[in-house]
Amino acid sequence: MKNKQGFVRLKTVGDYWKKMKHDYNRLLQNTHDSYAAFDFFITAHHMTDWYINHKSENKTKIRDTVSQFNTKNDTLIILDQIASNAKHYSATAPKHKSIEHISDDYFEPGYIEDGYIIGPIVIELTNGQKFEAIQLAENVMTFWEEKLTLNNIIKT
């Protein structure tokens, strides 16, 4: 394969930031859209890989650095579990113990009356705290916007 970096036009950390913003805006428009949420959380989770790859010349230390990076921030810890569960069907690693349940109050067609509005995706942590997925997405966006701006990767 000739092109071994990135995906089509997604080649830099800034390109992936634009994709993450695109996915975030889709989720903002429809907070119960599990497809948009999946796209956003998978992209956001991998932002750490792209950021560290961008910053590091020593590729052998990248995996350890990513792991350390993700364990120092509560938002990234929750994001890691969501992305692992979404991508691998089940987040079974011992470190994945923050989330109790994720739901969107989905009902089978015909179970409820026409015109019912599906609620947003809700994340429930093992400590009982509940919040909407869009709130986590906002925290993730803030985290990465600050990190990428501080490192002159993007301009706000």
C-alpha cells in the first residue's frame, strides 16, 4: 500500500480534529442518534493515538504513552470504555469499570404511540451519576480544543 499514513484526506491531527467536530455537530443535531454518537466517540477516542503519533518520533513508546494519557483524565477514562465497548462489542478489560449502563430509551415500533420523541443517549456510571452523551462529548471537545490549540495544531 503506497499511502500508509492516515485515511484518504485525513492525514494530520488537524484533519482528524475537523472530522471530530463534524461528528460532534451531527450528535448535537440529534442527541439520540446512536450512529452519530458511535462515530464521534470512536473518533474522539483515537484522537489520543493521532495526537501522540504527531508528537512522538519514538514509535515504540507510543502505546505506553497513549495508555498513560488516557488514565489521567476522567473524561478520557469514560471515553475509553465507551469506545472499547462500541468497537469491540464488550469492554471487558479490568480498567473498564466506570460505566454501568448506556441507553437511549429505545422502544420497538408499535410499542408506543406515534409522535413519541426518543430521549437523548444517557450514560450511567457505576457510582450512580447519570448524564447525557452530549455532555461527555462537550467535555471531550473542550479537552481536545485546549490541548490542540496550546500545541499550535489548530487555531480557534
